[in-house]
Amino acid sequence: MTGPDHGFEHGELVSLEEPRDPLWFKRAVFYEVLIRGFADSDGDGTGDIKGLTSKLDYLQWLGVDCVWLLPIYESPLRDGGYDISDFMKVLPEFGDLGDFVQLVDEAHKRGMRIIADLVMNHSSDQHPWFQASRSDPGGPYGDYYVWSDTDEPYSEARIIFVDTETSNWTWDPVRKQYFWHRFFSHQPDLNYENPAVQEAMIDVLKFWLDMGIDGFRLDAVPYLFEEAGHNGENHPKTHDYLKRVRKEVDELYPDRVMLCEANQWPEDVVEYFGEDGDECQMAFHFPLMPRLFMAVRRESRYPISEILANTPAIPGNCQWGIFLRNHDELTLEMVTDDERDYMYAEYAKDPRMKSNVGIARRLAPLLENSRDQIELFTGLLLSLPGSPVLYYGDEIGMGDNIYLGDRDGVRTPMQWNADRNAGFSTADPQQLYLPALLDPVYGYQAVNVEAQMRSSSSLLNWTRKMLAVRKQHPVFGMGSYEELGSSNPSVLAFVREFGDDKVLCVNNLSRFPQPVELDLRRFEGVVPVELTGLVHFPKVGELPYLLSLPGHGFMWFGLQPEEGTL
Amino acid sequence: MSDLDAALTAWLPRQRWYGGKGTPVRSVVVEHEERLPGPVDVRHTLLRVTDEAGGAELYQLLLGYSDAELEPRLKPGEVGLVKGQHVFDAVHDPDTTGVLLELLAQGRSLSRLVFTGSADLHTGLPARVMGAEQSNTSIVYGDEYILKMFRRVQPGLNPDLEVSRALAQAGSPHVAAPVGWLEGTVDGQTTTLAMMQVFARNATDGWAMATASVRDLFAEADLHADEVGGDFAAESERLGAATAEVHALMARSLATAVAGPDESVDTAKQLHARLDAALEVVPELAAHAGALRTAYDQVAQLTGDVPVQRVHGDYHLGQVLRTQDGWLLLDFEGEPARPLAERTALMSPLRDVAGMLRSYDYAARHLLAERGGDGQLAYRATEWAERNRSAFCDGYAAAAGTDPRDDAVLLRAFELDKAVYEVVYEARNRPTWLPIPVGSIERLAAPVISEGDDR
């Protein structure tokens, strides 16, 4: 597909209703969208839901299965919309509930799904619940938040935003008590000890499920319950509540997904899957991502091998979400101090690139715009165990603007074409929520969807091809993972298996060409078929299987028995 | 000489693991053979090989006998046609290697061979022979076990088995636990003929890891060793810590002693003697002889006690494996070319530290030898070596509680001794690499300044 008039404009319309597919999220490719930054339908300088709806054909063309939205709710926007002031309203700049229902319907017609962030742990201090709670302690909302006469309790809980907050308690001059907040002081934590809060939040979920939403990323779930002497993370009561939520969702709304945002080590995160997969179905694998970057910089597979070897097994109906970059900083919470210093030294040479405990940069600039490396990282993302999450704009290699501060640098407008405002909006350029990138390397004149659709060798078309290859092989989403050792530390090789669908993935993490000898005796007699070109490679014999890879090269092979190949 | 002896006389010197390189074989005598159970006629065979210089060695073979023409995959191991039978090296025969695993699992005793294996061994695993090795042949079963068959047999308990077993029993995470062994009686002594250990999956050796780091450094010639992405210092530090832990555990589980000043005098004499021998082979060393002897004399003047214990004995980056859990130390055999008594002698663990420090010098500089001289790269290589040597010592010091660099006189003397050995080796085998150890001697033999000064 090389022109904008072909392909996505006439996408096939299909229905999601039948047959049922409760494990769809295990095979899906997710795409994270910032509504504010994707497409502006009314020319006010801010992206909106209608704008996103108008781009669904593009996402279908690309091969996206599920769109993940950041918060869409009414909010004073002091924390990117994670400070929700009404859980059942759409932020007016984004549109209204009618726009949202239309988005979901149009996505479903294209065989795509929509999930959205929902913050479970806290609200904005502007939420009517909080306003009522502070002014009327004896009223119906008096107990909706966590209040205390002193700032002493729960001192074991760490402070998450160490850059800005000095305590998890803040004094409220109205109620004359301290309120508890694990995040910013304008985001009071809801009091889940109160059964009314538990009910109210389930009602919020049902409200959106009734609108047709396919699932939620439940934000900041580890912190729902606190207790004296406990660090306030992963409390057993939190798990009990999430199990209850899952049960109620499953009973009324089949095939929906609950993805938990728990920025923790995999051994802690697995608890959110429940013992039998009866809690959240998905969770992000946070520590994998920085280790991908470490492994390639060190030209050694061990950072990846170690973290995957130490990742516990998860229930069969659950799945990791994996990503290279997202709207947050490249978080370095899940690494040792030494490793953090290393990552800063390697990937954040300018102090402005640092943010909280991480690096606020997009994929392409992190990799110094090296096409080979971008392809290698994307290849890893699409082949390692888990469902891949793409971040909007990374499919065309968009850049960032580190001078915007905090995380805004990676949230600039999507670059659709070389027209005014990158085709994102018809507003005055000064009116945009953030300026479009203009620099000579990553600016929208150089990097945009329209130009890349026209070039068959573009990153966009390459990414689309790889998503299509992935889609042909359910093993990438469903299969087992087994790493193959080799004497070359710079090569990461693994086999994925799902019934007869077997693939071998070989990745050269070094900038130099590398040979690798693989022990493939288990597949003796098989003819490996390279998956992008269906090239037949020499038959696997008894001797070690020799492959040579160019610098930062990778290859995927199908391992079907000989008679089954083309 | 029998037909078999004659065939072996021609075949043996061509084998990579044959030790008597360069000296013609005078005679080969089958000293003992014993048929293994199983469908194929395979005989465990001990050969006494005498060379023209009068040296005699024992070698261990598994010889298969076949009436039919050999399969293609066994053909390269064919020894010859003896009395109408094709005789072949049966380690390449999967049926035979399968039988060995069975015998270990069963703990079988044959007339002169005793197989011992842990109770829970898995059998029926596919076997493959590992690539070229110096003095052993290793067979990997599935990805679970590795069986090392000693080709050249020295009577007695093999030190690798002895030390690995002791360390595994003491719970060390840094050794591959032995899970089986084969013993026989040789010259009246119970002798280790083979040992099987847990196979380290997904592992690569330290040399491959270190040289990947150096290659990365050389691609960024304007960056320093502590600035490049491929920095290896964190690995080196962990390797140093692992080494110290293993040393401590060896000291606890095996013999130790204390060497007094008299023994330091003896040590210095040995160092001088090895230098004398080296000077005869490489006269160019004479330019450094004075500095070397000064360093050795300082050892003789040591007044304190030196703790001695069992050590690895041939420690370098090729003897350590990076697994996905950390570092493993391999091959506690000492230098296989030396007599057993010397290989099991108690020594200062600084010998091993010196060996590894020398190995860092090699890792840093061997790519230079391939590229030819380049002052800029040579400078960077020195920085890399210094950075990783320091990190190794830091890790060692943190785990051991004592810094090996505090024993500067001994450590330097041992490093120099190792470098002198390398000079002889390179002069004989790889003259283009000679500048590596010679350069090291020039640096090391300079008067002692505290390493702390420049860090």
C-alpha cells in the first residue's frame, strides 16, 4: 500500500459480536493514543474524540487491534487528566458521551476495540465527593476519603513523586484534618474501607461498560487499601476488591479486559492476575523495558535473559502487556541504582531528558534515530512474550521536545502530513495545546504519516508489515517462550510454541555482524522459513545451526515440519 | 605391535586432545579394555602411549568395532580397519553416549569401571559432543548435563571433581554441581576417568562477554571505558565477588595452611627458576630480567605469613561462565599439563587473582593485535583493562574483606610470573601476540607505586 487513497480509506467493516473471544487481548496489538494529541476535529487546537474516530481507518490499516485511551474524564488537568473531577463525564474539550459511544461503535465495526484508563485510587480535589467530604465530615461523603488528625499514620508508605511531594499527608484548612494521597497533594486517595466507595467505583465501571467500552486500564491499583505497619502497596484487601470487580464485570459484560497498572516487580504484579486468573487479565511488565535498552547498549542478552527467567508463570487466561515507550517517562524504578546511573548516562545525556525516576524521550530519539535499532526494538516488542503496546507516533519515528518539560515532551501532536500543524489541527499554530515538532530531523515536514505511506521502505510500512506477520502467527501472543542459549552473548535467540505454530526469533543486540550457532536438534529435519519473505533456509540437522546476522539485525523463522511448508 | 596398536599410532597424534605435540609416538599399547553393555561392540580402552622422547602417558578412549561400513557421521572418527573390523572413536555415537548416561544413572560397576550417579538423573536425553577442546572430550545431554571425559588420564582423584564436589556440597551457587562420575583403577589407584555436571543453560564464557565490551569501546574511539554503553565493570565486580566467595568456601571445605617466610623464599626461587627457563627460550626477555628479578626478590624478603589453600590454578576469563543467574567458575583442574601433585598443591589465592588480572589485559589487547598498532586504541585498551581489573579487585575485596591489592608484592610477582609464561607461549605459538605479555611486563615491572594513588 503506497498511497493515501488506497488501503485504509476503505477498510473492511466487521462485527465483534460473534463469535465470542474471551482471549482476544492475548493476540491483540495495542496502540496507545493521547486524544489531546491525535486529531483535532473542531479546530480548537486540542485533539478530541471525533478526531480520533476519523482516524480509525488509519489504525485499522496499520493493523491495530485495540486502542488504549488515556483518561477522557472531566478534570482540572493538573496531572494530565489522572485527576478526575467527575468519573461519569467526558472532558468537554474532548467531546461528549455521544462522541464516545460513536467512537466505540465505529471501532467495533472495524474489528477494533477501545479500552481506557480509569483511576481507581484517587480523584481530583475538585471532585464533588471531595468537596462534600471536606466541608461536611458528617455527611454522606464524609468518609469517602482518608482523613486523619495527624500526619503520622501509615508512615511505612513511600512517597512516589519524590520530586514534588514531601509527605503522603496534606493539611486541609477547611476540614482541619490531614488527607491521605499517594500521588500529588491535589489527588486525595479514595477510602476503600468505606463500602459506599467500593460500590460507587463499581458503578463507574458499569457506566462505561454500558457505553460499550471493551475494558479498562485500572490506574494506580496497588494503593487502594492502607493499614498501619503495611507499606500500603498490594494489600490483600486490594486483591479481594479487584476479584470482586472482575466477577461483577464478567457476569454482565463478557469479553472485557481489566489491565492493571502496577508499576512493580513481576513477582508482585502476578498477584494481580489472581490465583486462577480471577483478578486482572493483563498487567504491564515494567522491568523488561529498561532492560531491552540496557541489553542493546551493552551488546549482551543477559539483562533480558535475567528478567525473563525471573518472571513467574502467569495463568493461561492472562497476559503481560509489553511496551517500548509510552506517555510516561521510561521508568527506572525497576532497576538497581547502578543500572539507573547507567541508563541516565547512556540515554539521558541532557539533564532535561530526566523526569521523576526516568527518562522522558520517545523511541526514535532514544535510539538516535537509528533505523536498524528501531526495527530491532520493534521486532523484540512484537516477538517477546506478551501483547505489544505501540505508542502513537512511534510507528513513524516521531521525535520529542525535551524543552517542554515533564512528560509533555513526548506528547506533541501526531504528525499526519506536511500541512499546517502537521495536519493535526486547523487552529492557529499558537493555539495548539503543545507545539508540533519543527526540528529538521523529527519535524512534521520530515516525519509524517502521509509521506511514509507513499514510501514502501518507510518505517510506517515496515511496521505495518511486521504487524501483519505477527497476526498470521497466534504463537506470538499465545505461545510458550524458551530461550536458546548460545556461546555468543550478543545474540538473543528464542523459540515460541503454540501447538503446531512454532517460531524461532534470533536477535543480534550488537552493532557488529555476529554469527550464532544454535542447538536446534529438537527441530531436526525442519526447514526454517523466514517469515517476512518466506525464504527457505537450510534444513535443521544434527549439528549446531549456524546463522549470521547483520549489526542490530533480527530474523523470525517459522518452524513447521517439512511437508507442511510452502 | 598389533594391528590396532599400529592404527592408533597413526591416528592418535592427529587428535586435538593429544598432548605430545611435535614428538613422534614410539609405541601404543592397549593396557586395559572392557566391553560396555549394549548392542554395539564398544570397549572402554586405556592406552599407554610412549613417545620418542621417552615420555609415557595414559589415554582413555571408547573404541567401537563394526563389521559394517561406518555411518557417515561416525566416519570422521574412524581409527582404521583392524582384522576386518572398522574401529572408531565411539564418543560420536549416540547409542554409546546414551549407554554411558544409563550406566551412571544405574550406578553400575563393571569389572574395573565404577559408575556413580545421583539418584534422580534423567536418561534418554539426546547427546552431542562439544566443539574442540584441549585435553578432554565433553558430551552434552539435552540441556541438562555435561559429561567431561578426560582423554589424558592421571592416576588419582581428579582435582576438578574433588573441588567441584566440595563446593557444591557447601552450597556454592558459583559451581556446576557434579551429578555423576566414572572411576577405574589405574596404577593401583582409584582414578577419575570422567565427571558429569549440571549443564549451565544459556551461558557464555567471560572471554566472549569481555571482548564484546572491548569491541564496543573500540567502535567509539573518542569515548573512555567508563563512558561507553558496553562497559563491563559491573560484571567484573560481580565476577570478583564470586571469585572471593569461592576462594573462601574452598578454604573452609578443603585443606589450608600458612606459608612462613622460609616458604616465601622457596616461592621466589621457583619464580626465578621459571624465569631462567623462559630466558633460554626467549632471549629478548633479558631486557626485563633485572626488573623481574627485583620483583621476585621482594617476595623472598616477605616477613609475614601467607595463607595458602587449594586454588583454581588456571584461572582466566575462559574459565568462567555468565549464566542468567550470575557467574559460574569451571575447571578446577589446575593446568592440565602439570603433574597432579603440583595441581593440587596449596597456594596463595592471589595466584588466581593474578591469572584473572592477566586475562583482562589479554581481553583488552587481543583485538589490537589483530588490528595492528593504533596509539589511540591502545590507550583506550589500557583504560579498559585498568577499569575492569580494578572493578574485579573491588568486588573481590568487598566479598573477601581483604583487598588483594594490599598484597602488592605477591600479586605483582604472580602476575609477572604469569606474563613470563605467556611470553614463552606466544613466542612459540603466536608471535604477533607477543607484545601483549611483553607490554604487561614493562608496565608491571616498573617500581611499585600504590595502585590507590591513581584511582
